Amino acid sequence: MSSSYMLLVVEQPNDRRSRPAGEGQDRMNRMVRWGESLKARGVLEASNSLRSEAVRVQVQDSRRSLLDGPFAEAKEMIGGYFLLNCASRDEAIGIAGECPAAEWATIEVREIGTCAD
């Protein structure tokens, strides 16, 4: 039986702004090729890169509040994700170790579950 796992690419907030010209495009090209290889292997369900801008939404006492980011207090940001269908946690961890972004970011592996888990 297989399970779904989310690989989160955890980056330093200023990493994208401080890269030399062309390095960002090179990294993206490597990640796209890696994603295509995962798709060919039949384990990739979805993937995407995320922009650094964000908004936080909270509802308290029926009032919604918004806080625009990026957030100065953030020590890291989620730069992208890969949703995989794997036979085991060990397989997901092995795939995370193949990710090119592991050279410049941390790859966090989480199994998909309910909020009651």
C-alpha cells in the first residue's frame, strides 16, 4: 500500500535575492528536470515553486485579520513542494536525498494525514 508524502523545500528567506545572476535559473532548470524524472518514475503527484511574498489570515471573534509578508521574523521559508506517492517513508526519504535543492536548502519530508493524526 502506498502513501502520499510532501517534500517541502525549506530555504533561507534572503537566499533568492542574494544569488549571483543566472544561478536562480540554473537551479530552477535542475529542479524541473528532477521533477520530470520523478514523473517518469510514476511517483510525482504535483509540484511547484512558491514565491516569497505571503499573507497570513487569522479569524478571531468572527473578525478576519490579514498580515502581508514576507515576514521579518521568519528564519526560513517554504520555497516549493513536491507531492509524491511512495511505497514507504524510506522511499520518500530516499527521493528527498536525490533532490537538487538539498544542496542549498533543507528538504522536509511529511506524510499526508488527517489533522487528527
